[in-house]
Amino acid sequence: MHVSYGELVRVVPDAIRMLGFTYSQADDSAEAVIWTECVLSAGYELLNNASVSNEPFRKAPIILDDDGGKVVVSVDRPLFAYAARIADLAISRAAAAGISLIRVIGEAGANVTPYIAYRVSRAGYGIAVISTASQEYRAHEGRTLVVAYPGGRIVHMARGQSIPCDALSEALPKSYSNEIKRACTDDGFAGVGTDGEILIITVAKQHIRDLPIGARSLCRLEQRIDVVAQLQNAVIEGLEVPSERHAILTGLAAKIRVENFDRSRTQAG
Amino acid sequence: MNPGSKQILRSDGLPIPPYLSQGWFDTHGISDVDLVLANLRSESCVMRPARLRAIKATPLSFARSLVKRMIAEKWRIERRLIDIDRDGVGKLIYRIFAAGRDFTFVVFSRRSDGTEHPGRIFESNFDLLAALFEGDVDDSRIEHEQQQLDGRLWQGRTDNSCLGWTLANRSVRFFNHIVEHLTQGRQPDKEFLKSGGGYIIRNAGWYGNGRFGSRSWKALGPRHPFSYPYHLDIFPLYLWRTVGFDIVETMARLRNPGAAAVLSAHTKAWMGIGNSSGIGMVAALVRWPAWMSAYNFPRELALAIILSQRGPVDTGAAESLCRLLRRAIDYYAEQPDSLIKGVERASVIKSGLEQVAMNAERMLGELSVGRSPKFGYWRAVTDFADMLGTVELSEQVNALLIQAHPEISDAMLDLFQQAMKVERTLDPTMDVAELRSIIARRYRWALEIDQLASGARKYFWYRSEENGENRRGERVIDPGEERESFVDVVGSIHALSADLARQNSNVAVAEFLLRHPEMSHAVSRVQLAAGFPYTEIRGNIIDANFLPMDGIRFLLSTMGLESSHPNSNQWVRGTFLQGAPLPEAIKQGIGDDWALPSLETQHS
């Protein structure tokens, strides 16, 4: 069925609130979900994978380890609800130190990593996101690498393979060797060693030429996504989605509406 | 002072938005920038609910700027088909030609059951339903749309060629009165018409921008005739007004062929389109603080520029103001008094306008013999109006002052478009200390509100299962609090402030929000308020004493509603486009000076 971009903007935040998130989180994560649907046709899937919660608040992410440039964050599922916050953390750390490395553990949710890359690159940073889906989603998502340059226009993506570890080792400062080791799997390519982990390397513009998000690595990436064109197309033409998926979304969103009661009708005016 | 800098603050902390540059002032020949900025009214004045309630439509209002564009581009609205019976049941099709594009407006006119329908969103019984398409549409498409819109109201679907659906109802008393009189070959009774709101048809909503699968407004390119904010929402109102005239005249002709009258052009021009709005408008105002700023800043800047004029007075503008004041007096003389507490009576405003007009005319006479008020003519006019002590009078005079300076209001239209492009952003690199400092500077008014006071948290806003209609419940009585819509700015600022107090000053906002993701909206509002003025209603929206009509009337005036008559403190009726030129004038490019018409008096 045909669905308009404006329709999604209106419906998705309500649906996310009914997954148990606050008003603020719903708006933040609606951007991630809508972006993912417009660019990768995978936004509805993000919502479908999230279970409905009756809890008024989900747990906020927890910082497990932090030495300034390197941060380990534990995230309760679903990741899309925290994508904006994690991207902003990456931006803020890279703004302070020139480069930042964030390891996200919990639920990988690789489908939302392109949005994280986009949000960071839109703010004027370069970013490489390497993720390995948890066992639950391994078959579907596998290992994903996403790279984006400053500007938020293009996202490069590869699934099931990744950049050679050599490239990471050559490009990153030596102090990152442990993280590189962690990111490299036995086959000599960079993924993330542990299931359900994401490694986010964010780089301030002036340092980009020294880092792995250069042409040598990108040449192996299989998918070049023109974000601007994809978003523009979705806005102008709308989207075609299976009607049963849209029905789940609108059904979820409708739950925000309060049942009628005696005084209800008089409370509008 | 460099007004292009985001960091510019006036002594009272009012920020100047970054889209206002020194170049803008240079382009418009305004040299005394400091004086203009000093003359901007404070937020504690403008953003008080009681002031917002009183603000009137100006040439910057969306209905006015739409009609201005229609006239400038000589839009053509042509009726292609009217196929209705004696009761007005049937179909009408209009073709619209605007700025090189064409549109089709298809109307399905249902049988009226003879009762007044308030037009609430939960209803299914509407007298008129219509769809606006880009381009031409064939019969099969019209039939399909009728099935979806008329046959499956609230459940139907449309597609990208459709810009939106719209609903309306007959104002039964006035509709029937006019049909009966025209059928008898007579014009309707003027006194009877004046006793109502001045309309035949009452708008019951525009459902576009993606609703039911219609095209998103963002999809329209910058040169599109409806690219200006809200013009697409307002245009159907203009079309409904035209549809109303066509239906009553055709019904009369079918009932009395050869002897029925048509409405006089003056009566038609005087009539507008009715509108009713409820509390959802307040939620919309709160949701988009950047738009709130956009609704206010260009108007306030226009006023500040006018009040900052030094040197010889533009007597042409002064004469124009005096003429507009006289017109407004006649307009208010025909407006019914409101019985709602807090709404100033039309007769009181009229009386004040008479005094302001006499004073303005006297000073104009003195100008001709070389005497001029010490602080300028315009300031003398507004000071005199303020002295009379009615807020609505002051705001009506301010609106007329802007109308008397078309070159200044025209300059604001471009600025307004820039203001409306400001989007919600969040700077994750800002530290907690700076955020605290902005709150202390910009939200002291909110922190001073005692949330524990009796009634301070009485209400919550929610959407009903009845098609999502916005409603307001009482926390201690009504269900649904856990699903409340966000309107509690004061509460969110208090909560944010309390959370920030527990943070180290050098913590980045990004890290704070990672731990407190529920605060991102509040942080975003605060950061916006650092660089933009007039972003917040300075009141506690959920307080027992907050009157939703204050926000409703403000937003309706911003849209272009000329007269508003609250039915209660949370439901406002009024009339759009009263006096707007008819399609015949618009296609000739004439009729721009139309606001505040009188049924009895034809003003030049």
C-alpha cells in the first residue's frame, strides 16, 4: 500500500510511545525508524522486532567503562530507541578528542547502525560502524560495516564482510590496538568479535585522512547509499509497504488514544 | 551590535535569531538597528497568555499572505461542473490554475438533515466533503475518491496525486435563510446576517500532509504555489467559501427558475468561511517552539521597525492608518459581543478605536502644520491606545499599524519563511554548565512557577479514541494520564533543572542525555531558546487557571482568522477570509486591501 512520509512522521512517534518509551525518546527514535524505512526499507522491521512494554520507562543505557576516548555502553533492547543518543555521544567525544571509540554491547540491531552513521556524519564527522548481530538476529543481519563521511549525504555499507584488519591497524593510533584486536575475527577481516556488539569509530574532519574510512577500505564496500536522494524520493513519492505491516504500526499508534468515558466529549471544547 | 550573530542578547536576555542578519537590515534600508532591537517587545509582555489571546491577524497571517499571492499571480478558479439538485445534493468540480500549475477540487455535497453539525472530528455526519488534487482527474478517479472519502470516511485511502481531503458543514440557519431569500428573488436580511459569524459554510478540517496517504507538504518544491507554510491548509477555506456561494445560488435557481436572485457582490465579499477550533491547537503550539518563535518574531520586528522610525513621518502611511482605523470601527460595530469572561467586548474595542482614530487624525492634522509628537507619530498612536487599557484594542492597533506599512510587512514574509525552516536540533557537545546558564537566563519564569500550588497540575491533554480528538482531562478524576500529550513545559523544565543540578558542570549534554534520554526534548527546547526569541507561552498550560482559548485564539489569528468568538474557554469559533476578493477579482489581480469589511459600509 501507499504510505506518505508525512503520515509516518505523524504515526511513528505514537507507536514508539506505546512500546514503553517517553515522549522525548519517541521523537528521537522516530527519526531513526523513519530514516531507516526511507533509506533501507527496514524501519517497520525495527518496530516489529521491539516488544510491547507496559513499563512507563525503559532502562537508560549504562556506561560500563570510560577512559575519555574509549567508552563502553550497555544498551537494553531495542537499540533504535537509543541510536540518536549513542550517535550524539560519539559526536561529543570526537569533538573533544578528535577521535572517539564507542563499544556498544547489548543488542546490536545492525539495521539501525546506518542511521547512527548518518547522524554523526550530518554533524560534520567521519564515522565507521562495525557490528555483529546477536545470535538471535545473526541469520538476518550478520556482520555489517557502515562508513560515512562528513555531510550526511552518502552512507557506504557492507553486510557479511568487512574491511581488512590491516587497514584498521595501519590507520588507527596504537592505543587502539586492543579494540582492533577485538574487532577482528579469525578470517582477518574486521567485524566485531563478540555477538551483539557494535564498534563506533568517530573522527573529527581534520583527522579523517589518517583513518580507515579512506578509499582503500571503501573500495570493498558493496553498497553506496545516496541518503539525500533516498530521503527525497521517500518524501516526494511516498513509500510502498505491505499493508499488514502498516496495520501493525497504526494499531500500535492507536493505543495512545484514550478510551471514551462519560465526560470525555465535553473535554474538547 | 551584529544582529547576525546567534549570541546577541538584549539587556533583558532576548536573543536575536541567527537568520536576521545585518545584510537584511541593509537590504531594507534600516540603519538604526540598535534602536529597532531595543524596541522589540519583551517576552514577558508578548508571551503572556492574556496577551497572546489578544493578538490580531496582520498581513503576515497565512490567510492574508495566501490571498496576496493569489492576487499577485492572478490565480484562476473556474467551476467546471455543478451537478446538484434543489436540496444541494450532488457534485461540484473546480479547476484551479496557479503559477503554471493546475489543480482540481472535487466536492461531494450530501443531503443535509437540517441540523447544525459542530464539525467535531469524531463525527461522521458532514454536509460537504472534498478532495484537492494536483492536475486534472478523470471520472474514474473521482468515483474512486468518492468511495474512499464519502463511503469510508476516516478509513479511506488516497494517494500522492491528492493534496488532501477537507470537510465542511452548512451553517444551517444562515444557509437556509440565504437560499430562501434568493429563491424569492431577494437579498438576505443584513441584520440577520450580522447576528451570525458572516458565513454560509463552516470548515470542519483539512486532512493533508500525508494523512490518509495524501502527498506530504514537504514534497512540494520551492516554486510550488503552495510552498509557503500553511497556504495549502488555508486554500481549501477559500474554496469552501466559493462552493457555498455556488450551492446557495444554484439551489435558489432550481427552486425558482427565472426569478431567483444571486447574492450581491458586496454581500459575497463580506462573507467568509466559518471555523471552530478546540484545545488541540494549544498542544500544537507547545510542540513546535521554533514555529512559535516564527509566528511571533516577524510581527514583533515589523512593529519595532515602525516604532523606530525617526525623521519626517510618512504621511501616506499615517493617512492609511487613519483610514484603517475607521474601517475597523465599522467592522467591530457589526461584531457580536462575547459573553465569555476574559474576552473583551467588541463594543468596547470599537469605542477605543474611535478614540484612537480621533487622536491619530488630530495628530495627522498637526503634522501638516509642522508639529510632530516628541517620540514620533507611531509611538504616540500606540501609547495612546495602550493608555486606554484594553489589550485587544492595543493589539488591533498594532495590527493596523503593520497593515499601514505594506513595504515592511512584505519584507517580513521572506523572513518568516526562513523562520519556519528552523528545525528541532540538539547540540550534544554543549556542557551542563552552559545548559544550566541558559535555563537560568531564559526559563526563570518557569522555575518561578510553584508546581506544588493548588491546581498547578490539574489538567492533562490527551487524544481520544474518537479519531484522536484532542481533549483535556483532570488528573485526579479522568483516565488516560499515562498517555498524556506533551504540553507541560514548566514541569519538564523543573525536572531538567533538578537533574542537571546533580551533574558535574563539565559533563557533555550527550552524556547527560544518554543517562536521561527522557530529557532530550527539554534540552532541545532550552538550546533553541538560547538563540531564538518568543519560543514559549509564559504560563503553566496544565494549571487550573490556564485558559486554552488564549492559545487557540493566538494560533487562529496567526492563521488569519479576523474575528474569533470563544464559545467557552476551550472552544473558539470565528470567520476566515471575510472580505477577501472573489475569484473574478483575483484573476484580474485586484482586491488586496480587503481585511475588516463592513456589510453596511463599502470602504474604498
